[in-house]
Amino acid sequence: MIALTDQMREMVNNALANNCPCILATATASGEPDIGFKGSTMIFDNESLAYWERTRRQHLKNLQENPRVVVLFRDPQTKINWRFHGVATIRPDGPIREQVMARVVRAELEKDPERKGLAVIIRVNKVTNLVGEVLQTR
């Protein structure tokens, strides 16, 4: 069962402010990987993460071909780390997009002044730590 915790919510939602933004790993349909920081990552609900996709570059292309992703959270000061394995859904419009946009941290939303970004919802299927121990699974 996936039940993202209050500790996860607190740490992920404040990751950018704490200088430890989440890292998103995606891959093309043929398996070519890509990795990058997503400062807008948040716990969306008890089973999902979300982020604001404002760049519309390689990560978005990869998600359109292959929605399977991993999001890494690591806080070196507390030594807390999680890998959230899941499946992404792109929300280009509608109420879920609006909900995500309303919760995006100011620093990230200011980089998208025309608000042309897309919401990406990641349904978490498994949470592991850095040594691969499964902490939660669907």
C-alpha cells in the first residue's frame, strides 16, 4: 500500500527551500535516460507526487513516450532519502493542472510568468531508499 507520510510531505514540499531539490529520471521509449532537477516537486496526495513542467523539453518528450519515472529526494543534512517509482500523467489543462499550479513554490512559478506550464502527476507504485530497500509498494 502506498501512503506517503507527513514527513515525506514536509521534506519534499520544502526541498527547494532547503537546497535539496528533487531529481527526476525519465527515459525514452527505447531506454535513453535523462535526469534533471525539478524544484517544483510536491506531494500531491497520499499516493502521488506532482511537479510543474515549464520547460517542455526532454523530460516532457520522454513522458509522452514512456511514462515510467523515478523521483529522487535526498537531504544530506538529515541523511533522509527516498526514491519514488511511478507512472506519470501529463495534465495540460483542467482542474488538476490548476490545483498543481496553485501549489507550485513561488521561485519556480516565477520562471513561468505566462503560466504556460503543464502539471505532471506521478502515481507512486513503490518507495525505496538508496540501498534499494522497499519501504512501500502498491
